[in-house]
Amino acid sequence: MAKRGPSGDGMVRKREDGRWEGRIVVGHEQNGEPIFRYVLAKTQKELLDKLHRDLGAFQDVELTEDSRMALGEWLDRWMEDYGADTLRSYEQFIRCYIKPYLGDKIVSRVTRMDIQKLYRKLNHEGRVREHPEHGHELSDTMVLRIHAILHRCLKDAEADHVITRNPTDGAVVPKASYKPKQILTKEQMDTFLAADRNKIWRDFFYTELTTGLRRGEICGLMWQDFDEKDGTLKVLRSVNVPKAGELEIGETKTSQGRRTIRLPPSTVQRLKERKKHAVSQWIFPEPLAPEKPVRPSAAYYWMKRILKETGLPETGFHDLRHTFATLSLESGMDVKTLSAMLGHVSAATTLDIYTHVTGDMQTEAAAQIDRGLGNAVQESPAQVEQGSVEDFQPVLRKTRKPGTGCITQINDHLFEGRYSPTWPDGTKHSKCVYAHTREECEAKLKALIQQMNAER
């Protein structure tokens, strides 16, 4: 016979098989009927311990009847409700990597341990088709993407009172291992742009290399987004082609993707000249159907064609974006400004993914190591000239003296040093340096200040 335990324990009873069963109310259906959570244990004491733990976990929580559905069913509903363009790409991940392992489990019963087991299993045998080199192992980057999908989905489930808390929070996930990006040098960029005799695509790729837009974003640009007076460009939409093959005009990849960027004067001039002969509302229309934006696949085709004709290294379209990011940093653009131009969620994303060490950076880094070890380093003529400037002693206090620049810690492994002197004509010029330690950043900032003071 069922009986009520001590206050707060819920209903408990001993079953015919000798085990103890208890239940607590965790929510209510729309008609007011209670939603129970059942717990089993071998002894009454063990059961009471479990009930106390669950009572604490479900305190101030009111689950809905959707908490009884399977994870796979919730994923389907989530995809339907949150069917933005970016989420369409999640369908394959959910079908191949999440549903086969956790799709049948009740969504409110999924635990962090279940999530952790899923990641380990995918890492070791998650690849659907055997790879000649990696077998059935799934890369860390793929597991990280699956984690991002699950985290976002279950975060919405938590907000909708389908689960008490997000089981992906605190789960150990592998770090992404991105393949080295192919960055075009300045000389290769000149060759690439000079080789394209088709003005449509020459303007297209020039704009891409001076803005770093995503492929769908640059295809979705309209003349109403271009302000030739202020020299700005609004990024408000993205073009993609789903499996059906029809062009779709949708939102940008992230909310930060909706942005206004300032264009270089040369890009402004190109777009102004292009606008004089415009026959479409789209800045880059489909050549044979100007009422439509150009297809992203066409941009990819022309890029590959130009690379082949010029003998340049094999490059993906997204590498043009990486090229813009890297050259921007080399030119002194600070990370926060670059992050805003690229439409990233944070500056840390920009640093971790879109910046790459070029030959010049490696040379400077190697020289810094030698200096740190007390070895002689052969300086370039420009560096020798800088040596004549009065030696600069960095100030390590939080409040720095005027003329010593500033240092900001971007994340746990990156520091940014910035110097913004005022030129004789009254204009202010800012340049930045980056390093993995404060000491290294101070050394780079010192060299930057000497260089900029010499130029004034």
C-alpha cells in the first residue's frame, strides 16, 4: 500500500518485486493533471536519499507535458520552430549523430553523463562512412559542432520548461582543431584581381577582399545598403541555396551579422562607378537574370577558374575572408574593430579562428625569442633607425603614463597592445600588437611606439 513519507519525500511504496518506488510532482499538464517523476531503489533509505536529491533539483521548477517527449521528437519540433537558414545545416548532424544514440530517450531524462558518453562514442566511432585514414573516428571539430547544436537546442528546452537544466552545461568537449587556412599574400591578391577580365567578378572579388564578407552576405548586397556619401555598407541578409535548388534570401548567420561596415575609399569608388550602370536592385545580380542576386555557387566557380588560370594555390572561398582578417591585423586594425566588421559574436572568436601567423609575424616572433634569450639579433635598417629614438621603459601599473600606450587582456592567452599618438596635423593614428603574454606584449608595444614616434 502506498504511503506518504516524511514531509517533502513525496509518495513512496514497496513493490511486489521487493524494490522501493517513489514519485514527486515536477509539473502539470494543460488540464491541471500533475506530472510525476518516478524513482526506484533497492532500499527505503536509498529511495529517500534519491527523492531528497530530486526534490532539490526540481525545486521552483514547473515542467510542461512536453517534458515527456523523446529527445528526437523535441529536436524535430525545435528545428521546425527555429528554422532559420543557418539551422537548416543542423539537420544532417541531428539525423546522423544525435538521434541514433539519444533520440529515443525522454528529453527531461537526458543527463550530463549521457551527453559525455555520446561525445566519447562519436569521437571513437561516430563517422558514418569509414575514412581510409581515420576509420570511423569523428574529428574533434565535428564533435564540437554537434555539442553547439545540442547546447542551443537544450537551452531552448530549459527556457520552455521542458527540462530543469541544460545537461550540456559543464560537459567536457574537445577543442576545435582547424585546418591551416590558405592566406593570399599581397602579391597573390594583385595577381588574382588583375587576372579577372570580367568586370562583374573583378568588382565582386575586390569587394570581398576589402570587406571579408561571408559568401552569402556579399551575394545578398543591395544598392539600398550602400551609402556612397558616408562610405558605408549595411549587411542585412544572406543568400543561400538549400537542397531544393531555389535561391533563398534569409537572415545573416548571427545577430551580430547584421552590421554596418566602413569601406576603404577604393572600394567606395568602385561601387560608385558600378552603380552608374546598375540595372538591378542587387549590387551583384545574376548575369542572365538581373532581378535575382548572384548565386553563391557561381562565385565559387569563378574564383576556382581564376586560381587555375593564374596558377595560384588552391584556395577556398572562405579563405578570402581569412585573408582579409589577417591582412587587417597586419595593417594595425585592432581586434574589436575587426570582429565587428566580420560579424563575429566576440573578439575571441576572431582571434581563435580568423587570424593566422604569416611569414613576417613568424620572423618577428623568432627575433623576440632570441632577444629574450639575450642573443644578438640582426636588425633591419628600419629597426636600426628606430634604435636612435630615446629608449622607452614600459609602465606596468594599471594606470599608464601618457605616451606609453595601453595593454588589454583579450582572453586567458592573448594580450593586445595599442598606441594612439596624435600626428602634427592633429589626426590620431592607432596601431595594435598582439602577444600570448603580457611581457611579450610590452616588448612588442615598445617597438611599435618607437616606430610610430620615428614616423611622426
